[in-house]
Amino acid sequence: MQGVKAFRMTYRSKLWMGKEQEAMHKAFLQMEAAYVRLATGALRHGLQRYRLVPKLHGISHMRYDIERCMLKGSSALSPLAASCEQDEDYIGRVSRLSRRVGIKLIMLRTLQRVLVASRLKLIQVKKTIGKQRGHL
């Protein structure tokens, strides 16, 4: 459950974390300890499960970055700021747009379609923000 809690907090945090960084640090610390207990228990039973590297290595970097900022008294950058999840999603969108154009003009048409899709998304977001503020 510590892992679920830690990642739930990560996905709900803002780009620059505030008060939640202490709770997130604690959740990552608990998750690391739980993961080590799982790996140790499996090893005692002769099972090679729960590899510490790379799984725990990445998590410990996230926790360390938050800890370092806490010691300085500054806000930590969300671990998702360096995540590639959104980028992979974006690449998938561009890929889908590029499959609908002719081969001779693929670069130009793909970029045009990306710009149009981005503009439409921006308009949609602006309308949503306007409604939330009561402007529309």
C-alpha cells in the first residue's frame, strides 16, 4: 500500500511541491522499506524476485531529490517533471496524425496537423478555465 500511496501523491502533486513533499518523502521511504522486505523474504525462500536495481534505484533518486530540497528549505520539483510518460503519449498522438498523410509531404503535413490539434486543445482548455472562473 505504501507504493500506491506514494504514486497517488506523485500524480496529484503540482509541478513545484509545497507541504505535500514531506508526506511524499515519507511515503517513498516506507515504500522502499516495504520493497526491501519483499525482496529479502523472497530471497530467504530461494526465489529471485523483486530486483532492487533498477526498480528501487529510480525510486530512491526521487526520494533523495525531495529530501535534499527539504533540507535546504525549498520546494521540490515533482518527480513527474522528469517523467517520459506524457512524452510517450504525445509521440503516439503525433504518430497517429502522421499515418493519415501522403508520403511526399509527410513532414509538412504532420507538423501542420500537430499545430492544428494543439491549437484546438488550447482553445478547449481556455474555455474550461473560463467556465471555472465564471467568464463564459
